[in-house]
Amino acid sequence: IASKAKFIGELLVPVAPFDQKSGREAWTVAFAPNGSYFAWSQGHRIVRLIPWTKCLKKFSMGGEVTDASQNSYGGQVIPAAGDPCEHTIDCGDIVWGLAFGSSVPEKQSRCVNIEWHRFRFGQDQLLLATGLNNGRIKIWDVYTGKLLLNLMDHTDVVRDLTFAPDGSLMLVSASRDKTLRVWDLKDDGNMVKVLRGHQNWVYCSAFSPDSSILCSVGAGKAVFLWNMDKYKLIQKLEGHHNDVVSCEFSPDGALLATASYDTRVIVWDHHKSTILLELGHLFPPPSPIFAGGANDRWVRSVSFCPDGRHIASITDDRLVRFWSIEERAPQAIASLSNGLCCAFSAEGSVLAAGTRDGSVHFWECPRSIASLQHMCRMALRRVMTTQKVEDLAIPTPLRDYLTYKVI
């Protein structure tokens, strides 16, 4: 039986009496890769950037943070030199997508003969990309809150953004204009490639940990995988019965989790195009014909914990579920009305979830000590594909464990 996830705090948005419901949604929440900042789109064009350690400290004292400008660490107090600052950013339009990009570890830009950059390479550069309702992407300096770049090419809502994890500052944007676009921020925001293939809106994209593969999902049942060295479509994974709305790779790159309006999260071995695990949110599961009918169980968002062993899902049935990849039933649950998105903190101990009223709620991830076996498996799978593991001269039970067949 699932336990109750431990609630640790929330960030609330002050509500004016005349406030309209529409436009208040927190469509995205994000943690900086180094754990320094938390960002969320709190509706009405506004993005909040909060130093994560200060946020946690506040929770441990009281559990609830209202609009941070009213708090002791908000706009009134001048922080000590070198302390990370909190920022409120007005993006000028409704914010749908958010992503942190870091130049650490630094990877050289693909562009050549560029003599001038607006970024200081070799230094710790932390950027925030915001995808807007009007198709624009704005890039901000996290430490100063200043606008650095304005990228214009999409013709419809930029629904999702993701940076390559390798420090190259390559950014991918997913849009309702049915395309994904690849931008090189080290080349002053130059657009490198347009990825075409989706027949409808693109909802979400995610890089594999080594930045070589991009997954993209949208209004359609297929999961797209792209080779990001050649910008070519590798394959489409078939298995969902309705629109696929969220995707994320496991931290070792061996697994891919996708969430769909068909009330399921599927965990794939994307190397072999096989389904390893189905996490159902409706029992019995809907038949393919009626897969869109149970809209009170639509899965909105899925996130892989950095420990490689837990997955969180947000659904329209007012529950947050924490799953273990070793089980087919939730390990822990929590109640959440109108949840839209979720993300794990950089070290994996906290899950943040955004809602339709612009607020964010935080829970502790179920804690358990990872086995040495699992840690070795993750280390190995970071550098080996399923095919390479299957070619090893090792006993079948070990091979099955390393390829996550025994989960």
C-alpha cells in the first residue's frame, strides 16, 4: 500500500479579487543543474527565480512561502555580496516553457570564426530560457536577472525548452507550430536546425544525459527520437493510445519515461524500442478505443528522479504519485488539485509541482538506500547501450538486471 508523501512546503501567489483564472497557470517548474536556483512560471507573464537553499530554509521554518517580495529575503533586504539574488522577471507574455542552461562542464561551441560573444566562457554561466505564448524565446542571466537574447523564429506558442546537459548551451524549443528548433547560444543564439516530423503540436522534448539523443512528444501517439549529431530522426516508438505530453530520460540514459493522456506512463528501453514497464493510473486500463475518454486520469507530467530508481507523475485525478522502477504500484502518493508539471531537485530529494493557480507545492521523495548493484548498473549504463551489454559474456540474470529487464 502506498504511503503518504511528506509535504514540505509551497510557494503561493497572491490572488487579487478580480484575478482571472486563465493566465495564472504555472506551466513549468525547473531546478538549476547545480542546485542553486528554483524557477517557476507563476502566471501573468511573471517568472520567479529563488535561491533554492533559502527556499528550503524558509520551508524548514514555516512550510509556506507567500509572494516572496513580502518575505524577509525578498526585495527589501540587500543580500550580502556574493549571495545569490532572487529575481522577478516580466517576460512580456504568458510563459509556457522554462529551462536552465549551464556552461559547466564547458563544451566548445560548434561554430567557428566567431570573434565576439556576449557570454563569458570559462566562467560559471547560468542562463534561464523562457518560451512565450507569442512564439518568442527570451534568454536571461540568472545571476543578474538581465535579458541577454531574444530568439524569434517560431510562429506559435513555445511549449517547452530543454538545454543539452553537456555545457554546450545548445537549446531545443518545442512549439505548437509543429516544429522543434535547435539554437546555439554560444553562437549568439543562432538557429542551427529545424526538426520537422510531428504532424501536430509538439508538447515536450528531453535530451539524453550524454546529449546525443533528443526525445520529443506531442499531439499524437508516437514518441520521436532524434540523433543530435546529425539532426536526423532515428525512430518512432509506438505504444501509447493518445497524445503524449511529457518525456524524460533516466540519469544513466538507459531508460526513457513518457506520459500520455491514455492514463499511462511507459518506461522504454529506447535502444531496443521495447516497453519495459507500464505505470497505469486507471484500473482496469482503458482500451485503445476509449483511451482518451478517462480525462480525470490524464497524465500531465512525468519526471525521473536523479537516483535512477524513482519516477513521479502528475495526473488530473488530483494525485501526485511516486513510483519505484522495481514495482508496478505507487510507492507514495500525495494530493494535488489542478497539477500541471513537476521536476525533481538536482540531488533528487525534493519534488516540485506547479498548478493551475500559479502556485508550487513541494514533497520529499521516498527515501531508500540505493544498492551497490544499482549504482554499478547506472555507472555501466552511462557508457554502454543495451546492445553492448547484451554482447557481454555474462550470465543471463546479470544481463537482464543490467538491461533493466528485471524491474
